[in-house]
Amino acid sequence: MPKIESSEIYLAKAKYDAYSNRKYPFLDNSNAKVAVIDMESEIKSRNTGTNIHEMVQKSRQYFNTGATKHVQFRKQQLQALNRMLDENSKDLEIALAKDLNKSPMESQITEIEFLKNDIRSIISHVSEWSKPIFVPKPLINAFDKLFIYREPYGLVLVMGAWNYPIQLTLAPLVGAIAAGNCAIIKPSEHSPSCAQIIARLIPKYLDNNAFKVFLGGVPETTDLLKERFDYIFYTGSTTIGRIVQEAAAKHLTPVTLELGGKSPAFVDSTADINIAVKRILWGKLINAGQTCVAPDYILCSKETEKRLIQSAEEVVRTWYGEDAKKSPDYGRIISNRHFERLQTFLNDKTKIALGGKFDENEKFIEPTVLVNVHPNDPIMQEEIFGPILPILTVNDVSEAVNFINSRERPLALYIFTKNKKVKDSILKETSSGGVAINDTVMHTIVDTLPFGGIGYSGMGAYHGKASFDTFTHNKSVLEKDFNIIFEKMAEPKYPPYNKTKQKYIMFLTTHRGHLSFSFLWYVICFILGIGAAVLFIRFFA
């Protein structure tokens, strides 16, 4: 790989460690300028003199100019965002490595290229999506125009997450831009390298009046949420999601909440175990398990459990070698707090069937599989968000369905089977944000499939057209003209009322399915033409 061109990467204090050089052998530290600074100091520095209320008001005033509503402006901003990702790809990879020890390939496929594909797709369709949508007419509106006018909400707040800090911050922004909004972007403070590079790059590429980046921790975010926005898009935990929704409710602001939950994977005896294990472990171990749609636990029979563990041992060894800590493709836990939380799940060594090693200094936890797990165990009380995979045994699909339904509805649900009845049973009898059959995670990258949760796993959806729709208000419009003939036909709606008028109006408003009235203009023109011909013959022939 070529050396990185001279650039300035802002990294959080104590994040610059030895394995970055192992992961990035092409990085010449004498060439790349790396400034190791404290995130708290950076927040204070960047926000010095920043009045949150004033920032919000200026953004709203700019939206009111109408500049962001022009489709050409939206396309230009999306093209600029795509260019930002292209021109700073390596810097973004380094920032992701600093925060999460992500490999270059993982950074590209799960963050950078994901965004670029979404941007390209939306650019190619945004002109069409922005046009008014003409809708079918009932009889009473035969001569009216009925359409849905697509308009932006206004000023939106996008609150990103730390686990995919580039993708989960900028993907909602793509939808906000495409729909014609102004936005304030709040990256997560828990991924400081990525937060800082976003704060540095966005002003260089996007319109500074329309799109502003705000860095901050809990106090700053609390103050920001006191402001009135026209839409809030939050990605993160259910606990903070409640706080965001409560803050939004004070202003009756609509929200999208992309949360998480415990996403189950059911595996029956008909599944190809080796393929199933690879797909489950890939979904579980990318980003060291810190993925909102990672399979959280497995439900299977005792016999299937033995086959899964045997296959998992071979897969982990093939992917990461004898020591996953030395693999350049295996991530790290984001913070000491999250590491300590995950470490408590490994206290009972009798439950560890695979892995279980950890290193506090590197915030490393080995790919781990647990067995003999009870539904009341601590690991089953919260989303794991780490590379630990518990297996719970069930006797059949009915027991699995009952277990899933006894808990909060998950963001994702995974089914591994060749049995159509089993697949259909789980699909029909459970509820989740999304489902992947015989795979994990991959349904989230399909831009024609809306991605979002239900219940405790979230509300609203995005990706592709769903992103545009999320940040778009559908304004219903009825348009009439002042044609005197049509006004006479509508006279019965005016007082004084009587039975005849009532029957007439009820006849016009009775639902008869959606009929097409486009032919009526031809009929009217034909009748008027005949009438004109008759009059001409009578008076002038």
C-alpha cells in the first residue's frame, strides 16, 4: 500500500498504541502528522464562544432562505460528501483503528464504502423522489388535483453512535441532505478520533450554513437537546433513546430511534452447520461484537449445540489464528467501562466452551462461546455488545418462539433452517425490526430494505429511499379552480341542507375503489364539440 500523504489526525489521549503500527504497516509516522490530544480539551476548544441557541437559530434562519430545498443543491452536497469520503479514506481508516482497532477492510466495507454506495444510489433517485406524487381520486374530486407535496422538515439533529462512528453518523445525514433539510451533526464522544475527523472535514466539504458539527459529552448534549428541532435522529442505547424522546416530546418533535436489543439466532438440525457457524460468527465478531444487529445469542437443540461448538473452534482458528489478539483483523472494546462490563460475563469458567481469554491493557476479549446458559443469567438481561456468544438449548421451534416472544422485540432475528414450515412459523409468530434467513447482518446493507427497530429496539427506519422518506414531510394538497360549472355541481354541500342534497353528497363521497377520471376531459371536450357543431348548424348553416 502507498504511504499516507501528510495529514493531521486528531486522536484521543491514550489511544495511540503499539498495535496501530502493526495494523498499518504503510503508515509512516514521520510523514503523517498525529496530534494526540484530550477529547475534553478538544470539545472546549471547538465549542469556545459557541452559543448553542444561537447556532440553532442561525441554522433555522438559513433553512428559511430555501437554499437547501433546491434539488441541485442537495445533489451538490451529496457529491461533496462522497468526495470527502474518497479523498480522506485513509485518514478515516486510521481514526477507526484508533477508536476500535478496525482493520482497513472492515473500515471500508462496513463504514466508508457502505456510505458511498448509499450516496450514489440516492443521488441517482433524489430528483424523482422529490417530485409531487399524484394520487387516485374519488368521484367527488374528479375535476380536482390531488397530490402529495414532498417537503423537508427543516432543521434536524443527527446524533451518531460510537460503534460505527462514521457510518452511523453520516448515513442519517445523507437522508437529511437528500430531503432538503439543514442539520446539526453530533458525533459520539466515545469514539473521539472519528468525532474529531468528522468535525474537521464536514466544514471543508459541505455548506457551513446548512450543516454544522457539534462536539460534546453529556453536559453539552443535554443543553443541545433543550433546543427545538424539527426532527431528531438518534442512534444508540435504549436508555439514552428514552431521554432523547422525552426531550423531543417537550417540543412535539418527531424522532427516529435506532436502538438495539438482544437479537436471537435460531438454528435447527436441518441447517448446514459449517455455513451457519461462519455466518453467525462473522455477524457476531465484526467490530468485536459491537454491532447493534449482531446475533446476541443462539437457540438450538443440545445435539445442534455440540456441532456448533465443534465447527466454531475451527472457524475462529482459521480466521484469527491460534491467538486472536495477534490478528490484524480483530477489533477491541471501545472503553474500559464496556470492557469491565463484558468481563463480568466470563466469571463462571464452567460455562466457557470456547475462548474466554482477555487482556485489560488492550481491551481485548477473545471470541467466546458460552454453554449451559440460563435465561436468568446476567448475560441474558442486557444486550451483550461484545464478542461473547451464549447458547441456550430448546427442544423445538415452538419453545424457541415462546422464548423470543417472552422478551422485548429485537432489532434483528436470524433463522437457520432448510425447513420451510420452521421458517414460516418464526416469521409469522414473532416480531422484530428485521429478519435474515440463513445469514446475519447482511439485510442491513440492502438499500431497498428499510432498516429499523420496533418497540424497545427502536422506531422509524432508514437506508436508501427510506432515509429520504424519514426526513421528508408528506404534505397533502387538494387544488381546485374557479370553474363555474364545477362550482354549480358542488352547490349541494352549502346550506340550507335537505334530504336531496344529503343523498347527492353521499353518492359522490361513497367509496367505490380508486377510479381513473382522466378520460372525463376527453368526454367533456367531445360533448362540447358536438354542442358547438349543433349550434353552428342551427344558427349559421
